[in-house]
Amino acid sequence: MSESIIEQLKAAARAKQFLQQFAPDAKKATLEAIAAALVEEEALILHANKIDLDRMDDGDPKKDRLLLNSDRLQALSASVKQIADLADPTDQLLLKKILPNGLEIEKITVPLGVVGVIYESRPNVTIDVAALCIQSGNVCLLRGGSDAQYTNEALLRVIHRVLEAKGIPTDIVQLLPVARKHVSELLEATKYVDIIIPRGSQSLIDFVRENAKVPVIETGAGVCHTYVDKTADLEMAAKIVANAKISRPSVCNSLDTVLVDKEVAPEFLVKLAPYFENASVEVFADPIAYKLLAHQKFSNLVAAEEADFGREFLDLKCSIKTVNGLDEALEHIEKYSSKHSECIVSSHELTIERFLNAVDAAAVYANASTRFTDGGEFGLGAEIGISTQKLHARGPFALEKLVTEKWIVRGNGQIR
Amino acid sequence: MSESIIEQLKAAARAKQFLQQFAPDAKKATLEAIAAALVEEEALILHANKIDLDRMDDGDPKKDRLLLNSDRLQALSASVKQIADLADPTDQLLLKKILPNGLEIEKITVPLGVVGVIYESRPNVTIDVAALCIQSGNVCLLRGGSDAQYTNEALLRVIHRVLEAKGIPTDIVQLLPVARKHVSELLEATKYVDIIIPRGSQSLIDFVRENAKVPVIETGAGVCHTYVDKTADLEMAAKIVANAKISRPSVCNSLDTVLVDKEVAPEFLVKLAPYFENASVEVFADPIAYKLLAHQKFSNLVAAEEADFGREFLDLKCSIKTVNGLDEALEHIEKYSSKHSECIVSSHELTIERFLNAVDAAAVYANASTRFTDGGEFGLGAEIGISTQKLHARGPFALEKLVTEKWIVRGNGQIR
């Protein structure tokens, strides 16, 4: 085991030099070759993946996340091809002006530099991050989980073979050793690393935020609300709420709390209950909603406690609260939202605009499922996560945000 | 003395509501009224300023920074008027598209929310920050130094009278109590404060970075180099270097190290020495430069040590190193730069472009003084500082960056 990752960090700094002259066409060709190699090298990759899977307990829920097969490799390859087709986010002219003194000022986008990513057992992160970093001209340092060590090493071998064949320094994509102590080294390497992105459980994200000296971009929890206004099309509202909760409960853009206007709560819950009943959703209801659902003999019904609001369930569970109109809904959201995705279902224009304007969140919706908060759905391509912070990137954190700005000033002797 | 600033933080959250409907015209009128009031209320402000000045030791170097007089109030007023004339950075449409499923997606700019600023004795920060936050629709929480307490209170009184007269909640601009313990409260108030900006000494900035739980935007040190290429117009190079060092040595965009190609070092130093001699600049020279300057009988000459490179002097001091061409200059800059402002003086196009491309800094210059790195000079208006970080804002951190993004999604029942 290596004593330190310092040689890898130095190699990353050297590799940055190459990326300065990595032209858009060459990036695209490289990604297309990687996409092809992922399919061609299926045997090598699945062999390594099997070693990792065999080391894991059969009952471990991480096993499915770690698993690769032909279909999943095809999907990974397709994702790389999609990234190759996205516009190069670097060297974009953001501003250009000539000052009265003759100075020519430009602001352009440039790569961030060296991007460190710390993640857990999903091998798709290895590929997505490598592809996003190549397309945005960044060096990436990948620190995956030990569960996926053999799989990640095989994926890196595939990527490195492509880079070597093209005469590109393989150090632009590096896998870091899995030993715990190297994580701290990475988090403190301000001289070598420009940004760190944690991907995975809340405890991983918290650990990184607490310990990093390098700047961090956080992708946070989603406590998502849908407010059903008294003017809502209640059939539509029930479909939207059901989709937001049921289609994929384990992800951050899934619904956690339904707020419904008291005036329409009885009729709305009659329409919603069958969807939730069919999917075995457990409901934590406030007293009014409880009474209404109990009357319908709804199965998985619990009286909500304070802690059931502002709770990210990540499961087939959901809290329901009845409110007196928009103001109470806005107050509830202001108090409990994690500022990820929030929705109103309404047919009244002014109410909709007030909601969209007043709610402070990365994404605000009218009459659609919050499940759409996603880089792919928004047309940005693969994403590194959904940012709930306000600086640099908010919402889907995708290719376009893997850059920083640079001011370029050209003169002919100007002094101040 | 108040026990806690929690009531002020809650008031800030309430005041945010008002700012949602604060129209561009109303912002402009408010700032113009504040600009007028700063001049009209000269007596009140200077009286309070005198109380602060009288509390300070005569020899204290902070005294000049704290001092207000008619001229300085006029300048402050003019600065507020300038900010009123800048384009409102909020509600800008960054992206709009309609997805195949009919969803209408917009990305717009919105205020950050509540901005906390921790600063030292300059009362102009109070006015600049308040004006920038009003124009960008942010609530600001000002925590100035205790030295300037009476002055800041008087400035706030002037601002609040204007706000009251216009029926605007005064809580959109708040002064926090000066007691130390409230700084920690502010730094940890993630529920109420969206961003904290420290302005002042390196130790203040370090303290904020180490202790803040709220996201911080840092304005950092400037270790600025100017490289004199062998093709440079040496007369121009001497003027640029002299200006970058001498015009205002105490600021972050002033020059710290001259790198000069060995081929032209003798001739260049002959041209530079008189400027530095006249201004009594102390030079820390590498062996070759030392020999050349000693030969010219340069007065303030010291043999450079390793620590004199990568050092931010903030004074009439400067290090000089002779190099073998562009590559050695780039290596030196990569090693010692704080990524603020870096310059090349050259008449060779390819050399210039290689330098501008290769150097990783917020601002890179060809043939002009690094002293231009400034929000006002770049046409952005008053700035909060120069950011040397890569996330969110890089270079002058001005009005345009006091915003975040918001995704707005309008549908008619779309589910995923």
C-alpha cells in the first residue's frame, strides 16, 4: 500500500498542462472511443465486477448498486456517448469589452483544474465523472468505495488503454487508493485539488463538509413538498402526487409531504388514496387528513408527529398536512423545505405565480411532478448530483458547471 | 447588550418576503434617496464619526481608514448613485426551453437571500454593501468593527430614515451588535443566513473560513507576478512594473515579484531602477539581478531568500528573479502564485497567448498593469472584494454575483 497520494497529486498537476490544448474534437473522439471500449471489454469488466460481488454478503442492499451486466454496460456506454455530444463548456466567451483607455477585457470559461470525487459503491459514478471531466478539460481524482475496487480498477484500465492509444497522459483520470487515510490527504490538498464533490450517503457528505479544506460542492437532501391548491384539477393533482412519491421513492427529488387546502382535502384524498393504497405507501397524516383517510379505511395510516414534517423519507412513506390556503402552505415550506424541489398544483394563474416567486428552492414546479429535477430531464446531460446550495451551482450540477471563469486583459502599456 | 441576535435573524427572514416584490425602479429610487441623504445628513454622520475617532489612539493606522469628511461622504454618495445605475442582476432569464413532453423550463437569477458581511473599520463598506444588497434584492446583516460603531449606527440611521419614508421594512439592512460572541452566532446561522463575506485582514478571513457553517465567499491575498519577456518593449515594461508596484502598494492587485528573461535583464533593470529608486522601493533580488542592480548602485537592495518569492508584500517592496524564458516563468508562477492577477510584457503574439492560456489565475494580463483588477475598472461597479477562489465568483466580486439561480418548471400534469 502506498504511503501517500502525493505523487498522484503531483502527476495530476502535470496532467493539467496537457488539458490546456485538448481540443473539442479530440475530447469527443476520446469519449467515443471510451464508449466503444466499455462494450468491447465487457469480459474484462464483468470478471472484475464478479470478484467484487463475490466478496459482498448476499443480503447486502449495495449488491444491486454494484452489479454490472451487459445491459448496464450498454447504458454506461450510451451515457458516455451522450456526454461526448454535449457542447464543450470551456472557452465560452462570457463578456468582451474595450475600455476607454484601450484595454481589451474578456471573461471566458476555463476548466476548474483538478476535481476530486469521493463516492461509494456505484461503478457508474466512475464512468460518468471521468467522461464529464474529460469533456470539460478537468483532471479527475476518483476515490471510490473499497467494495467496488476491482470493478473500478478494470474500468480505469479500459479508459487508460484508450488514452494511451491516443497519446493522452493517463494521469488525467486517476483512481486513488481506497485506504481511509488517503481521504484526509485528498480533503486537505488545497495546493493540488481545486474542488471536491462527495457523492453518496448523508454521512459521507457531512464528513467531507466538516473535514475538507479544499472547496466542496454539496449535493444535498431533498425534502420535497407538493401543495394542492383549492383550484387544482384534483384528478391531475392525485396523479402528480402519486408519481412524485411512487415512481422512485429512494431518490432526492421524490415527494415527502403533501400539503392540501382544507376546502378540497376530502375530495382530493378520495382520489389519491387508491394510488397510495396500490403502492402500499405509508401515510403520516395530520388530524384532519387522518380522519378523512381513516374514513376511507386507508391501510397504512399513522398519526403524524412533528418529526414527520421536514423528514426525507427516501421510501414509500409520505406525510400529509391540511392547510388554510397558500399562505399557510408557504409558511410550512419555508420552515421545512431543504430547498430542493417544491411544487404547486393549481389552476389559478396568480396563485401559481405567487408560489413560484415566493418559494426559495433550486427548482419550483407548477402542475408537474418534482421527479423531473434531473440533469438528463433538464437537457443538461449526466449530472454529478443535485446541488441544494446557492453558490456556483444550484439544481442539477452537470457539465456546464465544471468550469470557472478567467478574466483576460490585453493592453499596450496601460497603467493606472 | 442583547443576549442573542436570533430576533434580528428572524426579522431578516421576514424582510426577505418584501424583497420579492421590490421592483427595479423602486430599488433605484431608494438608492438615489440614500445617496442624497448621505450628503444632507453630513452633520449627523460626522458628529458620530468624531466620537469614534476620539476613542482611537492618535498613532493608530486605522484612524485614516475610519475618518469621514465632506469629500469622503460625497464619494460615498457618488458610489451609491453608481450602484443605482447598474442593471438589476435579478430576474435575468438564463435559459428557457420547452421539453418534448410540453414542460416549460426556465432558469432565472434570484437574490441570494440573506447576506452577512463581517468587516473592520472602514465605514465605506457599510454603505457599499448596503447599496449592493438593495440593488440585488438581498437582506444584509452588517457586522462592522467596534472602532466604527458610532459611525455605522449613524449611517444606518440615515439609511433607515430613507427606507421608512418609502414604506420599506428597515430590517432589509441591519447592523449587528459588535460583541464578539455574536460573530459565532452569525457564522453558524445556516437556517437564516445564505452567505457570509469576510472583508478585512487575512486573520479575519482565516477565522471566518475556519469557523463558518454558512457558506463563505473569500476574497484572498494577491501574490502578483509580472514577467518581462525577451521581446518586451523594455521602456513599456519598466513603466508597467513601476505602476503595478508603486501606484498603491497596500492593495491585493499590486505587484510582488518581477520575473525577467536573463537575456534582457541588464537593459531592463537599467530602465526600471530609476522608478524604484525614486519611490524608495526595497528590492529582494536573486543573485543575477542583485549583481546587476548593485552595479547600478541601487540603494534598497537585499539578497532574496526563498521566502521572498510567493510573499505578498503589501508595501513598497518587491522581489526580482531572472529566468530562462517563458517556461521557467510559468513554472515559477505555478509554484508561487495566489491565482489573483498575473502579467506578461511581450511583443511576441504566440508567447503572449501561451502565457494567457497557461497561467491559472482570476485575471491574466498582457502589456498592462495588474492594478486594473478591480470591479470599478472592469465596469462592474463597486465590488465586495477580489475572489481568488474558483467557485461562484472569480475576480472582482460585484453586484452581478450577488445572485443565485432558480429553475422554474411549468406543466399541465406531466409525470415521469
